[in-house]
Amino acid sequence: MKTNILRFLSAMPHFSFLTKDELDIVVSRAVVVRLSKGQQVAVQGETRIERVLVVMKGQLSLYRDEQGQQKLTGYIKKGEVFGGITVMLNAGISLRTTKADTDVDAISIPDTVIMEACTRNKAFYEYFLDNFSHNIFDKSLESITRAGQSRLFLSGIDPFTFLPEEEIAHAAGSLSRVSYPKGTVLFVQGKTRVGYLYMLQSGAAERYYEENGEKKMRGILSEGDIYGGISMLLNDGLSVRTMEVIEDSTFCVLPSQVFYDICRKHSSFSDFFSDTFGKRMLSRSYAAIIAKTLHPKEDSLQFFNQPLSQIYSRNPVFCDADASIRETAIIMSRQKSSYAFIRSANPAKVGIVTEKDFSRKVIARGYPIDNPVADIMSAPLRSISEKALVFEAMMTMMEEDFQHVGVVDGGDNIIGMLSTKDILAYQGQSPLFLLREIQIASGMDKIIEKHDQLAGLVRSLIHNGATARNVTRFITTVSDSILNKLMSMTLDEMGPPPVPFVFMIMGSEGRQEQTLKTDQDNAIVYRDPEPAVAEAVGRYFRKFGDIACTLLNQAGYDFCTGDVMAKNPHWCQPLSRWKTYFSEWIHAAEAEDLLQASIFFDFRRGFGEGSLIEELRTHLFASLDGWSGFFRHLTENALNFKPPLGFFRNFVVESKGRHRNAFDIKSAMTPIVDFARVFALKNGIEETNTLERLDQLRIRKIISVKEYEEMEKAYSFLMQLRFVRQITAVMDDNSKPDNYINPKKLTHIEQTMLKEIFKRVEKFQAKMNFEFIGIA
């Protein structure tokens, strides 16, 4: 039964966004249930949905209850989901009355499992949001739309008051309304995703942080108050606090896409949320909460643990204490600075003035501008070492209510200034922010812009101690996000596919080992069509492949020089033809037949129907059984790659050309990749990532713990050097990234480690030789 559930869910586009591990969790908790024809499943506003249903057979009907009457609003058919939006956005209270039109077979999944999947996987959450919520919320808004009441409602709410009338009118047209009974917990801190900006129209709600059963940082929302902006802008959509409805309440809700669009166009609007966040950060208890709820994953840039040196504003502006307020303002204006440090003969009198000091202490009070600036400065100046962490700086700023701090070097000399806005601005450069920007990008220009930021982010990751394994995972995640965005753009242009398909990725991307230098290795696999429409289906996918690969090239992923891409008709084929390809490769007579085909054995789903990938992988392992010649040929090819180490243990480098005195570190890593691939295929290991393959080989005792540790350390060290070289090329040499390392530019320790690694690689190649060719 679990196999049937897995097969069915894997074919559903919404569940295809889940990773294999996430999908396995869903399947393990799911059961198949039967609903009888005419059975009432839920009542609008009353029934609490505790299990989400995925219809396998039959049909459910949805009704909106209006003044005692039921109005049919839609159906849920095979492959569609009942209850997903309800548990995600409506605290589990059914948004529609639902009945079974026929006998229905459905997969039943606990609501907690769906919510956990949403928390871990933003793409899964956003698919539901984009594809199912538009038919759920009440678009009539009858109570606030009469005589322009919707615009009037928004016009009285900050920060909508900062917007021009036409923007308010546009936002008002996107509003929906939803009501909740008293006691409904709408959001849970760090667990519930926020997909709308919530504006309280009537009733009351409480937001708070809960720790050990105790509510902290409590605040009451009354009519006109909003919730969700900070969570969406600064916490990747995860709710910063818990919010509970304490009176029967009605909210007007604005979709996240409309909210993000307004933020992009109107800085005064987005600054409202940033400033609110900044002010709250000055509270020690609130900052402690933020340190927990905004704590990023281990493999992302740990923002609050970053050194201050990456954030603060350099080239500080100074004025003398006896300078007039007028003179100081002129200097700040010329330097385009919002502050100035005020110097005095007495160190205890050193202070700071900001633009706010001019508006509050001078303009508002009519204070004479020819008076000394020392009269209005804030003193003594708070300072912090440039070697401190961001979190330490925040704690220093929270000791008292101030938003600026001087940054000092080892001799206590002021070398810069840090403000709460600097912290917020830098957080916007984090990997999580980059991924969100890709997901909401409106066109190719924005996608290209975000891809161009990748080298800088990778440099930050490496400088802050991220492992090579985590850096490649991050790069792969960015590439996957861009791929999903471009696939959606291609579908928008092409229309729905005639049969299920998958955009398959291979090579380094298939192994989730992408670097800054990578080209395309992809293909299209589609379900075999009926013979009568086979040619038309083929034309659709050939055009799809051409558009998709062209967009990827524009985004920064170069065309494959070997033409192994979905735009090549040879690699855009139905599943049956792909099975034939693999059978032919496996049964090939000579090793040279596999030279170009090895990348195809590192394949995974990029976009589309994951079930096609699983079916192809099943065929692959079934075909490998008993064909020792395949492994012999694959090993012979692998042994062609030799570590760049000469007879006298000197590095073998290029003797001429552009890369003179350097060696290709990618080729040097290839033996480890080949080793992992050959042994994984031989032992039925489905993972494609090199380190995951090696780990599985260790677990199955095919390699020893010592062998695993040696290869893991060797691979990671080589990848680290490779990243450093590529970043140097992009950021410092202003050239395209490459894989060539000049050993003379390495430290003595690095050279020694490389030689030791290459000697170990030779040992592992000997193990392959003995295992699959029989030569010791």
C-alpha cells in the first residue's frame, strides 16, 4: 500500500517539490481512506481539518455557505488536494463545506505532516499558495467594497498611507477577507509560513513568543493593525511570533506577491517594516527571540555570527566639537553622510550627531544653527571592536536605546560606524534572501542579476568557515531555484504539456556538486504518447527544450560544448527510448562507447514528474545486474584520469598556453568521483552525490572507515581549492571562473597536502583496478 501511495504522490506536481526524504516522511504517515457517496466531509467555519486528502478516485464538491444557503464553488478531482490551504492559511478551520459526489478513494495525510513539509520546503508551500488559494478566500468583500470602502480601509493603515492613490487602488483590488472564531491560533513562531499580509478589520488578536509554556513579548492587535510583513520580508516567510485570535475576528489579507511588488516599487513602504524590526531589535528580550527564530540552517550564511568587518560603514565623517551646527550639516551633506563623529580634546566628550538630531533637536525646537554642534551631539560615543560579531554589536546597541555605534580598531581609533539599518541591509544579502528574490523574480533581468551575486555570496560562505560540501549544496539550491523559475516561464510560453515529463539534469548538477564554472547537462524524458499523437508530442518537447536551454544560457549556465542538452532532439525522447539508451550503454562492447555516456549515470529530477526518474533508475539497476563488462569498461575509462603528480613527486603542469604552470583541479578530482560512481552503481546505491555515495559505501562496509575519511577529506580539500580559484578569477581577476591551479601560488602546507592526496588517489584507483579488472 505504501508503494502505491508513493507512486501516486510522486506523480503529483505539488508533491514533486519535496525532497526524497521529505516525501518519505509524508508517505510513512499517510493512509488510504474511502468516503461514501453523499458523505459530508467538512462544514465551512466549523470543521477542524486534521487530515489533508489527496483524491485518488472520485470527486468532492465545494460549497460556500451564504446566509443559510450553499453555493457550489468548485470540485476536487483525481490528483487534487482537499484541506491543504485550510491547514496552511486558516488554522485548520474548513474554508468550505465539502461533500463526496461519488465514492471517493483518497490518501489521508495528517495536517501536522503537511505543516512540517511547508516549514521545511518553501517551494512546496508556495505551489499550494499559487495554485489553490485563489478559489478559497471570499473575494466579494461586500462589507468593505461599497462606495470605495476598500480603498478607504487601506488609506487609514500605515504604511499604505505612504503610497500614491493609484497604488492603494491596485492593492485594494487584490484584497480578500477571511474570518476566524475566538481561540484560533493562526501562526506558530518558526513553524507556520505567512503567505499574506493580514490586516485586522474587526475583532482582536494577540501575538507573542512562547517559551517553556510561557508567553513573552506579548502584544495586542486591534482594528487596523497588521501582521506578517516582517515575517515575509526578513524571515523567509516563517512567522516570527505566534498569533492567536482572542475575539471573533475578520481580517483583510493581501497576497504575498502583491506585497513584495509594492515593497520593490516603494522604499518608504518596505522601510516601515525594516524600521519596525530595527526598533524592536533594541529590546534585549526581542533580540533573544530573533536569535532563535531567525537562526539559519547550518549550511547557510550564519548571519548573526558574522564578523562585524563585513557590515559596518567605512570612511567615517568627523567634525570638531566647536564647529557650528550649520558647518557640520554642510560637511555631512558634501560627504553624503547621515551622521558625523564629533571630536573633542577630552575623549569622554567624543560623540555623534545624525540627521535625526537635526530634525528633532534643531528644526523642531528652532535651535540656533550657529551654536556649537557639541550642544546637540549624543555622548559619550558607544563603540565596539571591528573584530566583534554582529550579534555582539546588537547586544551592545541594546544596552541603551541608541541605533548607532562607533567601530574601533585595536588602538581604539574610530574606523567606521554601524547602524541598525546596516544590519538589516546586510541581512538582505544573505543566501536565504537571494533564494527568495529568485522565486519572486518578474523577468530574466532580475534572474541574471541574482545569479551574478553568487560569487560574492560563495566568497562570504568560504571566508566564514562553510565547508565545501555545504557551499556546493548552496550553489545547487540556487541553480535549482533558477531552473524551476525558468521552467515555469517556459510553460507559460508553451502551455500545458501534452503528457507528463521531467527535465532531467546530469553531470555535476545531477550530483549536486556545481561550482561557479558549470555548463548545461540536461535532457527531457516524457511519458510515451499514443502513436497517433507521437509526432506532435515530440515537437512540443523539442521546442520546450530549445526555449528552456536558451533561457538557462541567458541566466549564466553556458550551453554544453558537447550538446548534451534538452534542445538536442537526441536527448529529448520518450521514456521507452531512454530505457533503450541505458540498455545499449550497459551492454556496450567497448570502453570507448562509455566515454561520453558516464555523465548520464549521475541523473536526477530537475523539474517535472519525479516518477519518470524513479522508473528510469529502476530500469538502470535492473539492467546492470549480471553485466560485469560494463563495470570493467567504466573502470578502464576512470583509470585514464591520473593525478597530476610526476615520477619524482613533482606536480605535472601545463607547459604552455593560457594555463601555463598550472594543472586542472577538476580533472584531479575526477578519480574520486569515478570511484564513487562505479562502486555505487555496482552496489545498487541510488544517491548521485559523490560524498553521499561514499558514505553509503562506508555504511555497507564496502570501504573501510579509514578509506571513507581519506576520500572525504581529499575531495573536500580539492573542492575548497577549486572554489577559491574560481572566486579569485571572478572577483579579483574580472574573468570567467576556471579550474586551473598554479601550485607555486599555494602555501607549502597546501602543496604538501595536495601531494599526499594524489598519492592516496592512486591507491584508490588501484583498488578499482583490482575489483573490476582483476589487476593488482
